[in-house]
Amino acid sequence: MHNNTAISELIEAGKWISQRGWVPATGGNFSARTTTGFVVTASGFDKGQLGTHTFIQLDHNGDRSAGSAKPSAETELHLCMYKLIPSANFVLHTHSVAATVLSRVVKGHSLDLQGYEMQKSIAGNTSHLDTLSIPIFDNDQDIDRLSLLVSDHHLHTPIEYAVLIRGHGLYVVGRDIREVRRHLEGLEFLFSCELERLKLEGISAEAKV
Ligand SMILES: CSCCC(=O)C(=O)COP(=O)(O)O
Ligand SMILES: [Zn+2]
């Protein structure tokens, strides 16, 4: 995909994501894999008001090739997701209330979703009877170290669509912009349902270490 096409799609996605309240303040960052490498959002901007000047172009090694602004502080985690998931061409990172709270309430190393028809919004999932498992990693201000942790986890439990960073947010991937947006919307719906369920049924079972 051409850089300009990817940037246009991410600008449009940013407006939609912002309207949904999933990137408050300057939270979140977005990227795409392109024919020349990657494009990633610049650091510190409102992701609902992106423009062509708020993107950095990176080469295939992840080194800056164009754009004067500072790349997202979490660029390394985006590059990590592309390396682990060769079919991924878009990565969206968001800070919704549901993802932030759920990833803290669930003390274990994965959020296991089961019993929801909307699990089928995620590629390859065909039944509410299956378990959709999203790995949770403890937050770390050292993004290189966090990326290494994600890569190590992938060696024994392959990451397919998303990871949660505890108390921080969600990273979700897709083959194209439509799929990554569907994955994001589907997961956010499931997170909201699960948060409501835990509030109504109690969190004691989930809050185990
Ligand atoms: C107030 S947001 C804190 C940083 C963060 O988690 C994030 O997603 C945004 O970082 P960026 O450098 O991409 O703007
Ligand atoms: Zn973040």
C-alpha cells in the first residue's frame, strides 16, 4: 500500500476512534505497513485531528525516512507487532476506559472472553462457545523491554490479533483498514460487556493472580 493511502485511512480512522472516546487527550497511536516500510503517527498529537504533517515515514528497518516530527513513543511496539504477525498491515493502539480498567481488574496474563456472539467479529472466530484469549502484559515505560516481553510470549503462545497493556490500553492489528477497525470495534464491545458483567456478577473469580 502507498504511504499516502495508508495515511488517509489512518486520519479517517483517527476521527472515528476519537469520536468513540477511545483516544482521550493525546493517547493512542496508529501505524500501517506500506510498500516502502511503515508510517506511524507523530508523538503528542490529538489522534482525532491528524493531518499529513502528523505522520512519520519509516523504512523497512524502522528507521525514519521522511517527516520532521518525533515518532510515537510506542513505535517499537508497533514494529514488534508487524514482525510477529506477517499478515498485519495496520496497528491501532487505543486507551479506552474498558480496556484500561479490565486489564487492571483481571490480574492474570490473559483476558479470556467466552459466551459472546460478538467474538465472531474477530477473524477466525466462529463460535461463542470458544474462548477468545487476549494476552495482558504489565505496563512498562521502557517500550523496548515491553516489546521484548511481547516477542518472548509470542514464541510459546502466538499473538493473533491483539494485546492488552495493563492499565494502559489495547494494541490491535488487521490485514487492512476495514479489518483492523472491525477488530477494534468488536473487541471494545466485548470489553464493555465483560466489564458490565464483572460489575454485576462480582470480580472475585477474575481478580485471581
Ligand atoms: C497521554 S498519552 C501517554 C503516552 C501513550 O501511552 C500514548 O499512547 C501516546 O503516545 P504518543 O507518543 O504516540 O503520542
Ligand atoms: Zn499508549
